[in-house]
Amino acid sequence: MKLYLKSIAKQLNNFSLSLDKTSILIDKPWALIDEELEMQKLIFKKNKELILSKNGKVQVGKWDYFPEAKSLLIDRNSDKILCNEAFIDKGVMILKLDGTENRFFTLANENIVPDLDAYRYLKELRSQKLKIKEAELIDGRIIEIQRENEYSEPELGNPVTVEAETIEDGKYQLTKKENYYEIRKGRIFKILTEKKYTNSDGKEIYIQQQDNWKIKNGDYVYILGNPVETSIINFSNSKNLVVREGKVVRLERKNPFTRWLSKFWKQTWGYYYE
């Protein structure tokens, strides 16, 4: 949860308000969830008094805000804590304990988040602000794809996370089994669709393609579930598939003249003549 809050605060930084406008804070029913997951209700008064209620017992403390440091001092009588702004919203605030990296306090505004489920509120807010589209992986995890707008489909370069955390580099299979995303440095590097081909020998060749309509350099090649090593594969009566370390190098014609024509076409138009 601590890492989740840290990631959320960083990703939503551009959408954060500031407690410079103390109207966000004052006379609102805030609920603080502490590290023991116990709830304490707080009302910040304009005169810098702080009304605290926990398990029905009420105390009066103090508070102050230091705009030069973007820090909120909370005097709860039992202790004083100095918290820095991490993410500020009218519904939920994330405050980081001063001098620490991963100690956070979450406050929920009961008027806006009646069930005080700050996690749900932040998840929905992040999804809305970052135009997130979710996709389920075959292992059950849900990946979060940040798009340019809410109407666009996932595309190359989109950031990808799981529970707001950057996903490791690799190739990930979706529950729609023929679809894959290859992720590098936390972004979509390739969008792949697996196609099955049967050559003239009756051998089944599976190619994870970047383009639904044609085979391209860099596509992944599998036979019997295993990546194909560097080789030239009989692909059809007229074509060979050249593979290096499991990836397509080119699809070439077996006839010397048409092979030359295919290479010329590639150099001229950017794809192989078929």
C-alpha cells in the first residue's frame, strides 16, 4: 500500500491541488487512516484549532500550514506530525511524513467519499485522469494502459502499470490468447497477434505478428510451442522464412529472380514483395 500511494502521488502530480487554498481543508469532515489502519476523524477549524475524534472520544488539538515548505503540522496532543503534500484533492489527500520516503497518511473527505474508501476513490480518479484502459493477462493480473484519450485504443509508447507500479520488461499474453503486449521500459514496445500457418510439409508455424495482415521483420516465430532458432524455414511452395534467434528477418521467394525482386521492393517501398 505504501508503494501504491507513492506511485499514485507521482503519477497524479500534475492534477494535484495545493493546501495554499486552505478552503480545501477547513471545516470539512476529514478521516485519517493511520498506519495501524485505525480511523481518526479530524476537522480543521479556521482559528487553527483541530477537532479530533477517535472511538467516540473527542480532543482539541492544533494545526498549521507552512506554504513555503508545502507542509502541514498536525498537533494531536498525543504527538505532533509534520506532513508534506504528496497529492491533494477535494476528496482525498495523501500526505508524506516529513523526512521519510514511504510513510504516508491518507485523509478522505466524508462529504465526497462517504464510505471513506480512499483506495477506491484514488483508483477511479487515476483511471479517469490518465485515461486508463485495463486488460487482463492470462495469469490473472490486470494491466493498466495509459492512453492519449479515453476513445483511443492502446498503441506503441503507452505507459503500462500493474496496481500503479511499473511492469517489468517482457512479453505478456492477454486472456484473449492470441494477443500479446511486449513491454520495454514500462511502455508498449510491440502489440502482437498470433497467427497459425501450415507449410507445404504440413508443419504448423505460429508467428506473433505486429501487423495483422502481413509478416514483418521482428515478428516472433514458434514451432511446437518453442522459439525457432536461427534457420531458414520452408514456409510455402514459393517462399522461405528466414529466422534469426526466434525473430523474423524476412520472408523471401525461393526463385532467385523473384527473391531479388522482393529485396528491391523492400529497399524501394519498405516491405517485401509477395
